[in-house]
Amino acid sequence: EGAEHSMAATKVYIVYYSMYGHVEKLAQEIRKGAASVDGVDARLWQVPETLQEDVLSKMSAPPKSDAPIITPNDLAEAYGFVFGFPTRFGMMAAQFKAFLDATGGLWRTQQLAGKPAGIFYSTGSQGGGQETTALTAITQLVHHGMIFVPIGYTFGAGMFEMENVKGGSPYGAGTFAGDGSRQPTELELEQAFHQGKYIASITKKLKGTAAA
């Protein structure tokens, strides 16, 4: 019965790169949100690091978490995705781009075409790319034929928060790292949970139509 259930489960992969842990905190909430949808198997994955250990230590990067390192072929197993990364000059970090650059085999065989994907991110400042990072990342989805799933304004009143600093946009959940010491707020984490739940729900619906 357990095997039968796992075969029927809708796999949603939350794939991220995090240097200082801000994106990872959002990823964990997104996973919880996705897992809250009945019949969804939500898993966290990290993309491979491209920097040497000594470079990372000079940058004061903490050790990586124990989330497994993904390979391009792992992507083929999932029905939906939420991709997360910090911003580097208003676009996705090179580590995540390098991972996507390695998915040519999946592109040739069209294994990701028609699969839904959302995007989340962390920037240093309010004008640092909360929208451009997601907007420029869409090109990656387009070439694979994936379906971009923005959260739009489905998060409700939280989208209109003006009294407190809040990351995120209609493109997806987000946070501000500031000088690195700022951590995702309760509201930013709630938005991340919402994104996971929202994308998992859509993935489940799409999987149902694909099987029919």
C-alpha cells in the first residue's frame, strides 16, 4: 500500500541555491506549504556549488545544509518545481544558472515541457531585483517549455504590506538579506508557505489532466 501511495504521489521539487541561508529559509517554508497539499510529495534539493571551499570561507559563507545535491536527471522525476536563488546584479546567481546550463539533455528529450514551475529569490536591497531576478529567470523556463506559475496577488492582504519591509512580488516569494544579518520575517515566511501550497495545488491539477 505504501508503494502504491508513493507511485500516486505528485512530486514537487523545491530546488535552490543559498550562500548565506536566506533562500534556504524560504525553501523550507515553501516545502512545508507544498507538503500541506494532500497527495503531494515535496522535496528539497540544492544545486551544486561552483565555488571552491577556500573562496567560500573568505566570503564567510556558512556550511551547506544536508539537503541532497540535485543532478539534472533528478528533475525528470518531478511533476512541478519551485526554483530559488539569490540575486547577483538583478539576475539569478551563477551557481543556479550553471545547473540549468547542464539540463541540455532534458531539453533535447523535452522531459520538462508542460511542467509548472515557480520562482523565489533573495536580494540585498529593495531595488535589488525582486522582480528582475524572476523576470530574467523566466527565459530558462521558456526554452524548456515549462509553465511559469506566478503567485500573482493570491497571497491577499500580505501583498499590500506597507508598514514593514517585505520581500516578494507577484512573481513569487522573496526576502531581503540587507547586509546579510536580516533574516526572513514572519510575513515573508508566510508568503513562502503560500507559494508552496499554491504551486503544489496547480501541479496536482495539471498532473491529473496529464494522466487522463
